[in-house]
Amino acid sequence: MAFQHGLSGLNAASKNLDVIGNNIANSNTTGFKSSRAEFADMVAASMGAGGGSSYGIGVEVAAVAQQFSQGNVTVTGNNLDVAINGNGFFKVQQPDGSAAYTRAGNFKLDKTGDLVTNGGAQVMGFRVDPTTGLSTSEPQPLSFPTGAPIQAKQTGAIKATLNLDARAKLAAGDATTTPPIPATPRSTYGTSINVYDTQGVAVPVNMYFEKTAVANTWQVYDTLDTTAAPRGTITFDGDGKYVSSAPSPLTVNVDPSVANPNNPPAPWNVTIDLSTATQFGSKFAVADLSQDGYASGDLTSINISNDGMVMASYSNGVTRAEAQVALANFRNPQGLLAVGGNNWVESFDSGPAVMGKPGDGNFGALRSGALEDSNVDLTAELVNMMTAQRAYQANAQTIKTQDQVMSTLVNLR
């Protein structure tokens, strides 16, 4: 027996206690992944000697392996907290511009509108075009307009869901009947909606409907001026269901100068969709009236949905998808290098990052309003600590015994 064996055992047990202590210290760290010390024996042998001539000379720590098992998901209710349930890492851009990866989804919105981690790294994601809905193919730092309002959107279409009374008399009336049928005021069957010009100024658009002498046909006007021509007609079948409009689509020309006298934009046409209108024997009623424009608005809140879509709400009532959180995965996650601050960086052993969207392929799903807890099992770590302590004591005892043997040899007379 040599001091070498006991000394190597003490070093290995000490490193094991360091790993266990680090696990216990981070048992409440969001997204933390525990590690374990893995040991290997050390053997001395002469070149060309048979197996019987080799002997052990102690132990060494072969590796400190990270354990990427799933941690518990705890609901927090915070709209910027996100947990990954399954494979993957959030990609972040550190302040020095380098890429890192984390499982901690406790994000914040800083004063400049960037979505960041507690360490100031920017969260990466796929930007979404507000008009087309398409996302970018390369992840970019997610940033939102907190310093300036979003640009207004000019209205391009109106959609109306309404019922025109099938019992309505001819709008022109009939003086030949007894008693004569009076004319129906154009305003009897009318509604109005605000549309928006390119500057975000609301302009009212009116729609009035008059029953014609042609069965199941109504004329559509945008003014109460009796000399004005109709914008078109809509026709229903015998069951009161919409058949067609002429022209198709119906359009109305909007003059923004009526509401925006200060150098307004040019007049433009807005289409009117009446395909969901009906002609039933009940009172005139408007069930739904919508348009696709909006005024400028300031950012009021951000929410991250379960599919990673970042939904931004604005003061003008608009809520739209601005981006989608990106996930990264690796062929060998245990090859990642921990750099602190809940971050890892890729290495030769981990392989390059593969980017994707939550729920696609082998990427995990997201849980919004929740965080992934540390995967440290405190009970197991405490038991491991006792085992490591016993190993340390036993190796210390071998050194003590070796010291006693050496003392006996030195004291021989």
C-alpha cells in the first residue's frame, strides 16, 4: 500500500463533494441541470508486460457529466415566463455578441424594448411580418417598439354580417295601392363604421340598404343624398341566403378630408364584403361589423403563447404576433460548456446548434406563464454526500495506516 492510492482517493472524493455541493447550492436555480462526478481507476504497467504485472495506483475523476433530465414545471402566472417541456434550449445573444443557450425562461422586457435574460442577454427568435404572417428563417434578437408607436394601417376591406328584413316594403313606396304605401326613408336600414387612412385618422363610412322592385334584391348606398347613385346591389335566394353582389366586390370611395383637413392623404377605395348577410323575416340587425385598418398605437403588453408566438398588444386595440421564440438542439448536449449565468456554449463535442420552432420534430413544447425548476434531487444529493464523505474518511484511513506501517519499519532495531 502506498500513499499514492489514498491521496488519489482523497482528491477524487473532494471533487465529488464539490460537484454535490454545487448541485445542492443550485437546487432552486431556474433551468439548472445537475452534474455528477464519474471516476476511473489508474493503472501502472510496463511496456510489453503481461496483464498480471499491472497494478492499480489509485483513482481519478474521468469526467463531470451534466444531467439534462427534465425539471419540474412550475406555473408562475408571469406572462414573460416560459418553460421548455422536452428537448431544446433558448438561444440568446450575450452582451459581447456571442451566442449562448439556456433553459431558464425567466425573461424580461428592458427599457429599450429588448426581450432579455437576467444577465442582459437578448432572446433570439423568428420575426413575423405583421402583414403576411411569414417569419424569418434566421433567428434575430427580439425587440419591440417601446419608444415609438407602431405605424397606422390603412383600411382595405370592410366585412358586415347583418340581416335585412324580408318583410320590408319597396323603398320607393307605391302610390297606386289603397291605402298608398309611403316611401321608406333610406336611413331605416343603415349602419356605420370607422375606417382609417394612412395617417391613422378615423373616417366614418355609412352603408344604407333599399329594397328594390326586383325580388330579393337590395341597393347599397353610402350616403343619404337622394341624388347619389347606389354603390351596387346584393341579391338573396328564396331562402334568404346571400347569392351575389354587383359589382363584385362592392367598393366605396373614402374621402379622408372629411375627418382629416390637415393635408390628408388621397381618397381610396375600400371593399365591402356582404357574403354573410341574410334576408330573413325578422328585424334589421347588425351582428358583426369589422374592418382591417387601425390607428397608430403604443405597446402596452407582451405575452408569449404555448407555441412560442410573442403576442404584442397596443393601445389602439391591436394584438398581433410579432415573433416566435427560437429553440436550439444539439446532437450531444452533454458536450456543452457551462459558462455561468444559466448559460451554455457549444463546443466541438456538442456539435453545432440545430435551430427550430417549438413543437417541431424533436423540439420540446413550451409552457407559457411557467418556469422549469432545477432538476436537482435533494434527497439523492444528500445521500450521495454521505457516501462521498465515507469514501473520504476511508481514504484518509488508508493514509493513516500507511503512516503507521512506515513508522514501524523506521523503528525496527
